[in-house]
Amino acid sequence: MSVQAFDHAATAYGLPHAYWLAEAAKLAYQPPETVEQTAHDWGFDRVRHHETTFRPPFPLQDTQAYTAASDRMIVTAFRGTEPAQIKDWLSDTTTPPWPGPDGHGFVHYGFGEALQSIYPQVRDAITELRDNDQTIWFTGHSLGGALAALAGMRLHFEEPRLLPDGVYTFGQPRVCDRVLAKAHDEAFRDRTHRFVNNNDIVPQVPPEPAFHHVETLHYIDSGGKIREEMSTLGGVADRAKGLTADAFAPASDGVRDHLMDRYLEALKSNAFDEPKDDAPKGGVLRGNPLKSPAG
């Protein structure tokens, strides 16, 4: 299997590009010195680190991200967290929703506050580093995916001239209400790409109908193929494989499927392996035909 290099000239969706943005999302879990060295190895000559300036009242570590820039591309990647911690974080139902960007709907309070603790640094880094009209990309896994999605919305709705070229998330929870999801879908069509791996538990929370996913979905089936089309009944049958009573249990399929390495394995296989004649092609699912738990 030959893996292509990080393509700084990419401007649209493609599985090789999705793979590299997944690698960038995974890198967000590493120490700053590892982030800098790896980013330089990928061709990014400037890196800025972002860390929360206050601690939100939730049982999570500080919010962290990094922004890497070359003369063609800027990537901001947000760090994620463990599924059990997300479960605890979302259990607080006493707080009101956080207002959406520029008056568009609402977001989950925890996600809104976590992003607020870091967003000014992210925005300032992009403004500073974007000196050659570079493309702008956001990425993240788990909680990082939620923050990447919301950061993309904030950047565009609050700075309309800065519409991100792409937002790629992996195992992302629901972040917003129907109003903001609709506004997002109208503005970000073909720019947001949300990947869900089979029984990954995190995309199932927080629950509908209060919270919604944005429209575009790339579903990784139980065999590791990225599906463009699958019937609702077929999706239910596929997700039934490996289910346990407690999808948040450490040994459950819901937690195993959430691991970033599972996403990378599937993306690498679909992007760089020679396709079989009967293999489904990677693509976009619209209108959420794979309903809960996938989205």
C-alpha cells in the first residue's frame, strides 16, 4: 500500500485528503514538540498551539488545538477526549443552550463554552498566518470533531469572508439544534465531511430531537468500507454486529469503533488500496439515511 504525501494543493473532497486530515486530528493528542516536528515533516513551516484560557465547569481536560500553516494550506486540529468523559460532560442538563454563531440557533452549552475558551486564539492564528490566500481546513476526532465543526461555523458566520474550504470530523457528537444545522448545510454544502465508524457511540449523543447532525455523512460499515449508499434497513443490520448492552462500556463495540486508529485504518484502506470490482466507493450520504445511532 503506497500512501501519498499530504497534498497542500487540495481544494476539494477526496479520500486521500480525508486520510491526512484524520492524521492531523490524531496528532492533536500529542505533546507540542511532537506536533511541531510532525507538522514540519508534513510540509507545514509554521505552527501555533492553542490551550484553554479558563477551565469550563465540566469533568474534561483543558481544551487544546494547534494550527499549522504552509504557503498553500492552513489546518487547525482540535484534540478529542474519551467517550466516557463525553458521556459525563453531556449529563449536565441544568445549563441553557449556548447561542449559535451570529444568532443562528443554539449549540450544546458544554461545546459552546469549550470552544469559546480557545476560539479567539484560533481565529487570531488563522488571521496571522493567512498571508498567501491559503485554503483553510478544520479537523478533529470525538470532542475535537465537535469543536472543529463549531469553529468552522463561527469563522464563517462571524467572518463571512472566511468560509473554510473544508471541515472533516471523525466520531463527532451532535453539536447544535435544527436551525443551526440547516444554516450550516446551506453555507457549507460539499465542504463538511462527517465520518462515522459503524457502532461508534459518540455520534449518538447528545440525543435527538434537541440536537442534530449536519447533513453530509460518510459511513464506515462493519467491513471497513466507506459507504455512499445503504438502505436504512441495511444500515440497522450492519450496526447490529457487535452491539452490547452498554455502548459506553470500555470493551463495547461502541467504544472500540470510536478509536481514532479505527478511522485511520478504514480511511487508509479505502484511499490507497486497489479497489475490488464489487467494493463500494467512498462517497457522501445526504439526508441521514442511516438514522440513529449513526446520525
